[in-house]
Amino acid sequence: MRPRHYGLQAICLGIILLQIFPAAAQTENWPRWRGPRNDGTSTETGLAAKWSKTENVKWRLELPGPAPSTPIIWQDRIFLTSAEGAALVLLSANTAGKILWKQTLASGNYNIREDESNAASPSPSTDGQRVWVKLGTGLLACYDFAGKEIWSFDLQKRYKPFSMYHGMSSSPLLDGDRLYLQLLHANEQIVLALDKNTGREIWKQARQTNASEESLHSYATPFVYRFNNQEFLLTHGADYLVAHDLKDGHELWRCGGLNPAENYNPFFRFVTSPVASAGLVVVPSAKNGPVLGINPQAAKGDITNAPANFYWKLTQNTPDVPSPLIHDGLVYLCRENGVLLCLDAVTGKQFYAERTHNQRHRGSPVYADGKIYLSATDGMVTVVKAGKQFEIIAHNSLAERLSASPAIAAGTIYLRSYKALYAIGGN
């Protein structure tokens, strides 16, 4: 369906790209779920487009159990969470594919929809000195690179017990000296800023909503918007996108219209997370619902019905689990059925909607080296050429279950299946 267009304000995308992607790109770490900018983009080049279980595989590291969490990489160190039977563990490996240490974090692992997900769903984060990890059981902990615990506590004991159908899988967002968390479920609707060094609460903000039933449950991860002399925290769930002041968490503005009251769906839980570039916030929803292209520049209060705050609106075709991707003036939406949509970031004009691989997609798309990497649950990674023209470069099968998003660092693609971690080398 064609998007409706609202009064555009020019965005100089060339300037945006120069700000975000310097000409002399340096080797990057992948310190959190969606990479160094939390948007699924990498400046790495010379990456592989084609591989198999042996071709272009630098190494394969057998893992103790399954999980959909994404590995994080800092220089020569890799960290990832995993199930190990009923236990939940944090692993450290090196970029040669050798496990350095393993810490058992908790017991009480659970499976969701048979083996689709589990309590090791949230991805860890690192600042190069320490690692922060959250589990679906409620554990939030900080470790140093040697595997020593710095602090830990149970979110369900400090706040309220989680009440949601598919487990608490939202990842903590590390930003500067703070960890931001959204705990949006049937028992509680709060947003937190914690001191990363101690776990101490800096602020707690109650998040107002009129959502009901499963629509209260959010699996999305927060996003810090820091462009054009603006900065705020975005949280997504319970029928709204909400922008919070970073100092104390108070609400700056909100946007609804994602689950309209006239056709309300009480099972409209948000899994996919919002993403932003300078002057643009892309807001997904759920269950083939709407996608919004928001102009946050003068946003204030409830902007749901404020045309000046929208570049475009799609009434359907949202991703359900994979989060959106923005690159070079284009927005990419990977639906759960493998259909990839490409839109103009400013106008919402659709350039294509094409199927990449006819299988369920859970991992979020990643851009690097002129390519978009899309991972499907049967282990197939489709590589698509970035740009307005749809072109599949390769289909690459690991033949192992794969729900984690790809991670890219120092010329290597890391793919975490339910059995192993793969390091894919350059061409």
C-alpha cells in the first residue's frame, strides 16, 4: 500500500552520511546487539558475500546450548550468552575461536514456543573493559574481561515480577556511564537509568499507557537519539513510542496510532525496535501493522495526530521481529516471511518489496560493505545489494537454526546458530 505523504522538511542525507560514516573508516568493534551505532550498520569493508559450512569459514566454535542472543566483539574478545541445559551462562572467547572462560549466571532456563527462544535472549553489551548481561530470569550483572563479577541483582526482586507471554527479552542499552532498560509488561510499565559501575538506580520513570492484555508486553530495546543538537531516549511498547529526557526520564513526547482504538488488537505486542538517523525516527509495530517515519525536530506532547511530525506513514507491512535498517537515504524493512521492502527515507516511496528467502526471519538486518545481510531461522543468510534496485548477491546456508542477528568486526562476520558460533572471513 502506498504511504501517505505529509509536509516534508528537507533532510540533507549527504551531510548525514558524512557525520555517521567518516571517509576514512576505522576498524570497528561490535559492542552491542545492533553494533557501534545501535542501528545495524558497520563501516567494515572487504567482507564475504558467499560462504558455506566450509567455504570462507575461519572457524566454528561449538556452543554449550542454544540462544537467539547476538555475540558482541571488542578487539580480540567475543562475549555471548547461552543456555546450557537448565543453566544460563556467559562465555568469553577470542577471535581465534577459543573459549577463554565460562561463567554460570543463573539456573531456571525456559524455552519459548518449543525451542524458538529462551531465557538467554537478551544480548550483552561492553565498553571494552566490562560486560553487562541481562537474562529473561531477571538477572542483571556486570563482569570484567577476566570473568570476575563486579555486581549483580535480580530485576524481579528489585522491581516487580515479570508477567509476559514470551519472556523478558529486551536487551539493556549501554550509553556512556548508564544502562537504560525498559520493563514493559502486565505487572509494571517503567523505564530505568542505572549506573553501569554499580547497578545503582539513577532514575525510574513510570510509563503511562491505556494498552491492555498482551499489548502491554514489549520485547523491544531502547534507542538513544543523539542528532541535530537533540538527545533523548526512545522506548517502544504498550501501543506507544515515547521519548524521554535523559536527565530524569520524564516524558518529552509520545506517538500512538500504532494500534488504533477503532480496531484495537489486544495481542499487539511490540518485538521489533525503533531505529533512527539524523532527523528521522522509523517506528515499526506488529502483526502487519503500520510503520511511521517521524520528524522529531519539534515534537512535543502527543504527536499522534500532528501532521508536521511525520514524513510518511505506511498503514501495513511492518516487520514483526526484525528491526528496521536505515542507510544512504533508504529504509529497509525485513518482514518475518523474508520479504524485504526498500523505501525512500524522506518520502516513504517504495522502491521494491521482494522475497529474499521463504522462511521465518528473526534476526535484524545488518548493512556493511555495500551489502545487506538477512538471517533466516533455517540457517540461510541472504546477501542483498544495497540500493534502490533489488538484487540478491548470494544465498548462504549453515543448515543450523539461526535467530541471532549478524555481528561484524575487523573484517569478519560472526553468525551465532543454536549449535555454534561461526567466523566468516573476507573474500
